[in-house]
Amino acid sequence: MIWTDLLPGLFGEHHQVSREGELLRGTAQLDGRTLAVVGTTDHAAIGIELALAQARAVLDTVRDHPGRPILLLVDTQGQRLRRRDELLGINRYMAHLGLCIELARQRGHRVIGLVYDQALSGGFITSGLIADACYALPEAEIRVMRLPAMARVTKIDEARLAALAESNPVFAPGVENYVAMGGVRALWRGDLAAQLREALAQAPITDERARDGAERGGRRLAAEVAQRVAQHPAQA
């Protein structure tokens, strides 16, 4: 889905979101309440400029509109793979974006992520995944790494990875698998405004992804291991 079709489904005519290159930024109203909208479009590759622009939009909201909810709209092909960005420290720029979102959360802003088209790799980690809760449309595409690339990194045969992906969501792309792992809290179908309204009211303010993954069978040990580490940090 493209963002110009998404916004009417979420807010009707009550939105003032503009596009600046691959950056989406503006406000929208739901039930008389104003939200800040920050996001990307056109399968944006997140480079240093786009990371800083998103961080600026979040910080402006924190400074000028205390407590205003923030909706992060995600459509990214991941981190921009250019030597210039790497030499300038793209990891630090993306970490800065994540810290800005965390600052907003600490200042009382509800932060909701919505993958409406594509979400890959680092561009997803420092946006939708760092929100209070991340949701997705059923037709969205989510993955961290394609199986051929995963095979090269892990030195595991691609056929073996493909077989593992049939039964283990950790190895498999797709929104349903990310729901099973707890990374995506739920898929939004039907009335998008109602789904957003419910998320703003009920999305957790603590990280429940590991617990959700255990309950859904997608990540069976993450919550248990985290609990053991928290209880016995000296032995970790």
C-alpha cells in the first residue's frame, strides 16, 4: 500500500502529512486528538540524512508538543549501503534516531510503529521495532536478511536454511512469522482507524516481545534466557 492510500484509511481527511523526498512528516487527528506522523516511503534506504531528518521530526515533537503520540510509518529497504555513509558512521546516526525515539517515550509520548509496505534490516530496527509496539498490514513485507545472504553469513547451506524456515519463524521472512516471534504485535485488518485507536489505548509501555514470542511459539527461549540473566547477572 502507498502512503497516500494509507492515511485516509487511518484518519479520513484529517491529516496534514507531506512528503519531502523519501521522508514523511506531519500531523493527523484521531477522535480530536493530534498525532505526529513520521516515516519513510518508496522503500527508502536509510542514510545519514534521512536518519537525521526523522530524528529531527521526533525531537521537534518532544520540544513543541509534550506528550503528543507519534506514529512511525515504515517503508524501508534498510540501511543505505554506501561507502560514504559507512565512513561517516551510519551506525551512530541510526543509533541517534533510536535514542531520540527512546527520549520521546521517556517524556510520555506513545510511540506506535506501522509497517505499511516494506521493512528490512537496520532501517526497521531503529524505527518500527523500537516503538512501544509495532504493527503491520497483512500485505507488508518484513525480513532482516534473504536466505542466500543468511547462508553466506552463517556458512549454513541455503537448502538447509530453507528447510529450517518451514518450521522455524526465526529463519523465515514474512509478517506472519514476525507476529509469531513477537516483533510485530498484530496485523491490522479492516478498520485501520479502530486498530490505531486500540493500539494507542492498549499498546504496552514495557518490552513484551520476548514474552509474546514464547507464547506464540516463535521464540521459545528468549524470554526464559532474559529472565535467567536478570536474576543471575554475575553468571551471565
